[in-house]
Amino acid sequence: MSKRFIIILLLLSGIKLYSQSADIKLLRSVYTQDALHSDGFFRFLSDSEVYLVIGTPTVIAAAGLISHDKNTLRDAGVIMASAIVNVAVSNALKYTVNRERPFITYPDIIRKSDPSGPSFPSGHTANAFATATSLSLTYPEWYVIIPSFAYAGTVAYSRMHLGVHYPSDVAAGAVIGAGCAYLTYKVNKLLLKKRKIRPCNCPDL
């Protein structure tokens, strides 16, 4: 599974080389220089991502401490671990590909937010999808899954609406975030399984 994920990351980085023309066309179809009433909402939503990434496992951990529930504490740890893995992978790829932001390359794209670092992949999108995927895997109920991915998808759109990311940046961020969360979840399940089947070293009675 990890080899497949690495291959996917390499393929995603290749998008930069072959899709620039399609990327800017798609971006221009959803972006406008005009000041819109929705700009403030999308800036707020985009900026809220970091608080959600930190706040989600923190709230779950607090609930686990209050209820003295070790499983809930483990859930919080897994969600936090997926966020850390995602940030590491996203930033490594971001500075390896080193793609310029659309507003730098194209004068008609005026940024409506203040991003930092290179463009590919979208870190905000990756973080939002990592959190949404972790929550959905840990608590597979419709009332968790639907709001989580609705939020993540809206954050992804906001990055294009604000003129700070290409569509391929956003698509790659979604795949990376979801992939890191899924791998972290599966590794945790594997570790739990090994722990349960570990032979006992108890002396014979």
C-alpha cells in the first residue's frame, strides 16, 4: 500500500508539467477579480482549517480524558498522527515541486488571500481532507461523513475562489490528505491486531 501511495505522489507531481494550460482555464472558470460578498466567507473558511486540524483531536482527547476512555484517546492520537504525516508529506512535495502561485504567473489572477510557500499541492486542502477522512474512518456515520467532506470540499473550492491555487493543486491536496489519513488508520489497525495476537509469555501452571 505504501509503494502505491508513493507512486501516486510522483504521478501527482507530474501534473505540474503537463496540465498548466488546462489548469489556468479551469481556474479562470471559477475565479473572478471582482470583489464579491462571498470573498469574506471563503477567507474565513480557508483560515479556519488550521483550527479544525488542531481542535478536532484536542476535543476528542479531552472527551477521552473526561470519560476515562482509552479507545477515545487512541482515536485522538490516530487523527493527530494522520495530520502530522499529512503536513510532512505535503510540505516535502510542495518544496520539491516548487510551483509558483497562479497570481505570480498570471497577472489577471489577483490574490484575495495571503498564502505562503509554493503552490503545489494545496496544504489547506490536504489538511481538511486528512481530518475529514480520519473522522469518517474512526466514526463511520453519515452525520460525521457528510459534514466532514462537505467542509473539506468547500475549503478546497475556497483556495481557487481566492486565486491562490490551481485546480490540480487542490486535487492533489485532497488525494494526499485522504491518503495519509487512510494509511495512518490502517497502520493503527495493524498495530492493534498484532498486539492482540501477540503470544503470552506467562509461565505454565
